[in-house]
Amino acid sequence: MAGKISMGARREVVLAVTERYRSAKRAEKGRILDELCATTGWHRKHAVRALRRRETVGLGEVEATRKRRRRYGATIKDALTALWEASDRVCGKRLKVMIPILLPALEQHGRLQLGQSDRYRVLAISAATIDRLLVDVKIAASGGRRRRAGFYSAIRREVPIRTFNDWNSPVPGFCEVDMVAHGGTSVAGSFIQTLTMVDVAIGWTECLPLLTREGSLVVEAITRVQSLFPWLLRGVDFDNDSAFMNDVVVPWCREQKLEVTRSRAYKKNDQAFVEQKNGAVVRRLMGYGPFDGVETARMMGRLYAAARLYVNFFQPSFKLKEKRREGAKVIKRYHLPSTPYERALTHPKVTAAVKKRLRDQYRSLDPVALLAEIRATQEELGNRVNRRAGQARGLQPAHTSVMPATAATFAKTLGKTATVGEPRATHRRTRRPYKTRVRMPSKLDPHIAAIEAWLAEQPQLTALAIVGRLSEKYPEEFGKRQHSIVQRLLRALRRRAAERLVAQGLLDDATTAAPLPGVVDGSGYVGPDPSTAPLVEQAGKAIWRDRLIDIGSSSAMAPSG
């Protein structure tokens, strides 16, 4: 009944009982409120506010909004601005704590003068009010630029955080998810991304190429990975990438009954499992070259299809067993290396049907054939990168693939390619022979002897002075433009002279000097005693024992005491 009453009818009811409510006693007011709440469906507090309004409006009129009286005026805002600047522009919560310290200091030095009432208001102001009053001041201080919150910040706040220490031996099905960019040395333009999913309990790894970073493609990739995993997915742990933290991926995961968590910002160790596979699997297979295009993505899908079987069934990996701290050391213990396939067979939470299916699949796999497929695909991907780079430089296209056509032919080459060197085209290019550079003749070569003679007479001669002397003798050849080459020559000559001096000094010390006693404990020190003797100043100098030191020099050490 109450939900069907219109706003106009509610106003009529309020007008009818307002006068009776104001003149009624306490018990009668309670009964009027009960009747009004039952009729209008309002909350009791809202009904009290509606009846206590001093200004009532007639039927058909629009109710005027009540303006809240401003408590903090321009004086308070100016005082807060001065306090904010004096605090080195801290946030409102920190400034609230600093006001009782800063305000007396500013008043003592005459930098801020407030009346007694304004002073009470400044001391009683809240942190939220400080931030609200200083909004336009902060915008003006930043040059008119206002920091806008991220578009996906609300979704990030909804997703709980999970760190590395929060896993606590989960059951199979909880995965860490990350993306690897294949943009080469530049992130400009569009390039392929690899979506990596790693099961935390087993270490099972699945990789899929994505043409672009979009939430819809991420959903399709996770759906595809669900069909590749031997068991059902239970949860996904993302980083703070906007490709994951959006209104497409997070709601979809929750619809699929997947537990969604995320890592902390700038804390890559929160996703240590998937970060390790990004380097050991993705980068080892694909390298750091740029890859783009639909055909390249298909080739990468073919590579990952062979690699997932080779990695999950035949490549063992370590898994952390325990970690403890002893003093300054962090001691880690690991389980024996085992493959994800072996971990799945020994895990008690994996069903017998899944284990049987994995055993049957393992018996049908040939590791050499899988490795041959991986190498052939890597060679083709490497040729694509080299061909594109060669076309950009106007060079000849790269050679076609010379990988063996069959696994048997590839098996015969095992053990031989390592001796001759096998550069994997996707991540290791052939090193070009170094081209020896021939030193070009310099116009200073005929004048080196004269410059050395000038330096022997005047060791502190500068490059500008040498250029001046050369320009006086040879005005057509030398000028201020030759200052840099004279500087380089002067640096080389002085370095050479210093090396000769050091070599000569070492030779003289080796032939004439005798080793001093007490080279370790200092008993061979023959200098003056420590600074306990009285200091006598004479005309800007200080005589200490039998030594004369300059008080004004920065290298002088005045005795203490």
C-alpha cells in the first residue's frame, strides 16, 4: 500500500499531520510517526525530518532546497593554504595532524594571524574538509592539471589482493595470469601479446597468442585454456593491467564461478609463478623480437601447441618447499625437480580419471618430434623477423627455413648442432664480425711535436691557448672550431705523460725504497703525534709542533682541544 502512494500524496499527508505533530505531546508524536511511516513507507528518521521542516509549501509548489550555511569562509581557506604550503603540500590527513604544530610556529613568527574563533575552526577542521577546500588551490599549484583517477580504479578496488604468501598450498585449478608483450625494443603500435596461465599447485603452463590487448580476447583465451587444462579452473589471479581489470573480464570470471584476485601494484613477486614461466618458457621460445600480424599469431599458436606438451610432460622444474630467515640470510629449500605431469599424478586432489587420461596422453608423445616442431616453428618465426628488418633496410630477404622435414632427420642432427653453434632465430641472431675502424689522419698530426714542447715549458697550458697559438701561425687551418680536437689531443698527451710518470715512480720505488715496518698495525708511522699540542696563530698561519699549516685552506686540519 505504501509503495503505491505518489510523492504528491505523501506531501498531502505530511501537510495534514504537521500542525498536529508540532502541538502534540511526546507520546502522541510517537503514534503520529508510526501512522505516517505505515502510510508513506518512510524510515522513521526521514519522517521526523519531514515533519520538523519550518517552511512548508502548498500543493502544486516545488519544495525549496535548504542551503547549508557555510562554516568555513575565505579566511579559513587562506589560512589552510598557508599551512598547506608550510607543510610542503602534504595531504589532508597529514596536514590535520600537523596543524597544531605549524599554527603556533607561524603565529609566533608573524606569518599568520587569526582571530580566536577562526583559530578554533582551523584546529577543529577535519581532513576531508581540508581536501575539499584546497581542491582548486591544488589544481592551480599543479599548473591547471587535475589528476584523474583511473577508469578501472573502481573495479580494482573491488578485486581482493593476494600476495605470494597467501596461497597456502591451493588445490589444482588456481592459476596466475599475465601477459608478455612482443613489441621488441619499442611499445609503439600494435603487436602480439602472449597470455600465460600457470597452475600454482601443479605448475601446468598454458600460453596463447593475442593479437591485441582487449578484454573480449582475454575472455576467449581463458575459455580456450579451460579446455586445455586437464582439470577445472577454480580461480584466476591477475595483475593490475587494464586488459584484466575491466568491466568485461572480471564480471565474466565471476559468472563462471572463478575466484578473482589480483597482485599488488609494482610487486611482481606476488605473481612469482607466472613471472618465472614468462622467462623460462615464453621468452626462451619467442625471445625479444617484434611480432605482429595474423599469420605470425597463427605460427605462434602452432609453436605453443607443441611447447605446451613438451614443457608440461617432459621438462622438470623446481618448486619451493620452505623458506626461513636466519639473521641476514634467507634460506630456501626446494622439492626435487619434477614435471607438471608427475606432480599431477602424485597430487591427492587430482581425480583418478584425470590421471588415467594424462598417462594415456604421455604414452602417445614423442619428445624428439615435439622438439623438432618447436625448432621448425622458431626458425620460421625468426625468418619473419629478419625478413621484415631486411626489407626495412632495403636488403635481401632472409633465407628460407632449412630445418629437417621429419623428426627422424632432426634426431640425427642432435648432438652435432651444439658443436657448430645453433643460433635460435627467435631470440638469438648471428653475431656479425667486428669491423676494424681505421684511424683517419688529423690536421694536428704535423704539430704534435710543437704542442708537446709547449706543454713541457708550460704544463698548465689550456686547449684554448694552444688553439690561439696555432691560429696565429696557421690562420687558414686553425680557429675556434678546432677547440674540441685540441682538447682530445691534450687529454691523450697528459694521460700518456701520467702513465710514464707512474711507471717511472713504481720502478724507482721498487729499486731504492725499503719496506716500512708495521704496515699492518701502524707501528711504522713516522709523522707527528696526534693533535694534543697547543695551537699558536701567527698572521693567518698556525704553528703546530714544527709544522706550518694554513688555517684558511680547506685541506688544513686544525687540532682539537
